[in-house]
Amino acid sequence: MKPGRYPSYDVWDQHTEWDAHTRKVVGARRMPAIANQFFTKPESLLLQTVVGVLVNDHRLEVLTFVVEHLDDTTASNIGESQRKVGVPPKKELYRLGLKGIDAESHAAYGTDFVALKLDQQEAVLQHVANGGIQNQEAWKDFAPADFFKRLLHDTVSAYYSHPLVWSDIGYGGPAYPRGYVRVEKGLTDPWEAKANDES
């Protein structure tokens, strides 16, 4: 378990209070399986490594869920609500962006991103985020920062929808149909998370 303010809190302990549909949706997040609908297995491994660095969390069950979510949404034919002019469609952006990360890794350290030490991985991603890239050819079709922003947005959205992460931050999960009773500032319902120093 990742240390935090709520080490003994597990939001899943309250799942019997949720409706059946919510239990099914949240329960599936606890047991993900990457189907590789869009990403190849090497791309999924690279993406899992990148995601772990971005969120500073290396729990396999969380990373697997995030990659599964990214794979599902990227494979989907649902269109994008908006896209900056000059940025390729999401499918192309992800494929080229992941290749670009590995190209940067090879330019800087002579090996694949997944083989780097954590501080080297952070440095590569910092270069991608800031546009301080060494391999211009890998990023000729779009700015690396555009890919990084999309990747970071998608990663964080998926990461904070995992119940283990909810537990880490003390989020009580869905309150339907039970609802909240103590809504005044500073008050919590008995089933909500209590910080380390609270009794």
C-alpha cells in the first residue's frame, strides 16, 4: 500500500452501500486486464512505465488499470471533443508520441525508456514536456509538449478514478444511494476516511 494520510482506509469496504451498477463498474477497476485493443504489448509496457513515472506510483494493479483505460479509450471510435490545430488525432498522437519517448531515451542514454533508471526516465519526460528534445526527427509532425499534455491529462484522469487511489486520498467513493448526512465544514460521516491523527 502506498503510504498516505489514510493508511487504514479502504473505500472498497463500503461497496455494499453502493448500487449494483456502481459496484460492478468500480469492482472492474480493481481487476483490470489489458486487452491490447490499440496498443501493442511493447507499447503497453512503455506506457505503463511512463505512467508510473508521471504519477509516482508503481503499484501494478493501479498502473494496469490506467493502461487498460488508455487502451480502451484510444481504441474507441468516439471522436475527440476538441484538438489543437496541427496536432494529429489521438490514435496517431499516442503511437508517434510513444515512439518519440523511446527515441529521446535512445538519443540521451542509448537504450529503451523502460530500461532506464528512474531519474533518467524523469529527465527524458522533462525534455518531452518542455520541448528540450534531442531527436528532432521523432517529433517532426507535432510539438512534443502537445503529446505530453494529452498524455498527462489522460493519465491523471484515469489514475484518480481507481479505488486504491481514492483510499490514498481519503475519498469516500460514490455516496449513492446512501448520501452524505454531515455536510457542515469539518464534519464527516462515520463511514468517511479519518486522517492518521484523528480518532
